[in-house]
Amino acid sequence: MNHRLPRGPRLAPLPVRAAARGAAVLALSLALTTGAGGLQQSVAATRSGLTASALQFHDQMRKLWEDHITWTRLTIVSFAASLPDLDPTEQRLLQNQVDLGNAIKPYYGDQAGDQLTSLLRQHILGSVDILVAAKAGDTAKEQAAIKAWYANADQIADFLTAANPRFWPSSETHAMMHEHLDLTLKEASDRLKGDFAADIADYDRVHDQILGMADFLSCGIIDQFPERFGS
């Protein structure tokens, strides 16, 4: 079963640039434009269209990517305020990158899973470099760190496309990764500036985008390996 449908309404004021989405993305888009009642109806329609194993995997990917942005946010908050929980929060965030790599191992193998973890670990450590430079007011180091961060995002996008070129095409993976960075960078910037209202709104946009990203990835695997999700 191919779960890739035309894109529905946009999830947030900043456009979601990946053109093709799975059924779950379409349902979420409709839900966000129709309110709580629409949410219940759309989610019910989506869940009824997936096998039990596909639904379990879909939900697992959402949980992992929500962990990614949740622990990223908590790291940003702790760093900005110099809170004493920064180190354990960072360690929990880094564990999420291991979890994400492990999630693809059943489909692409241990080496690929470890490679994804390594790339995502660089993604996290690169964001820390940006935070440190920004807080210190070192513009040159900040810009260099941002450039390296986006280069790493392109590496992640290339890795994904190589693993699943049919359902994760390069144009979509690169746009998806860059949007994730764009939104996270704004979130961190507003937090460091103390613009908390903007920072909170930024996180809502980050959250919307990551749900679409998780669904894009899970539906791509489901479509690539349909025999693994037959029941």
C-alpha cells in the first residue's frame, strides 16, 4: 500500500516544503485547520488505514522525533539560563540520537543505523557550538558553526535519500532538514534574546514540522518494505 498522498493544508505559517506526505500528515494538516472535532475524525481515518504493525511503527517514529525536539528545547532552555541540569539534559538528548539510529536498523542494517546516529550526534553537537558562540557574542564563530550545521543537515539528507531514493527523494529530504534547522535556529535565537513569547510560538512550529517529518520517514519505510507491515 502506498501511503503517499498529495499535500493537504499547511501545518504552520512557515510552509512545510516537502511536497509528498503520508496519510498521517494529511490527517494532521486537516485536523489543524478544522479544530478538535476534525482532529478526532482525521486521526481515526488515518489509524483505520494502517495495519497494526504499520501503526505501531508510525507512532514509534513520532515519539522518537518528538523526543528529539523536546530534549533539544530543554537543552536550549537550560543552556540559556545556565541551569544545573544542563549536562544530564544533554546526555538524554544524545541518547535520542542512538534511539533514532536503532529504529532504522531492522530495515537498513546495523551499520546504517550507527551511521545515522553518528550524523545526528554531529547535528546535536553542532547546535551546541552555535549556542556557545551566540551566548558569547562571537559572531564569526557562530556563523562558522551555523555553516557546519547546515552542511551536516545535507549529509543527513543524502544518507536518507541513499537509503530510500524512491520515497525519500533528495529534494524533499534536503528541504525537510533545512526547515528543521531554520525553525530550531529561530527558537534558540529568540530564547537567548529573552523573547519568550516568540520562543514559545517558535516551538509550536518546530513541533508541527517534526510531526510531518516523522510521518514522512515512517511512511517512506512502510512503503519501501510493505511486506514487513502486513498485519
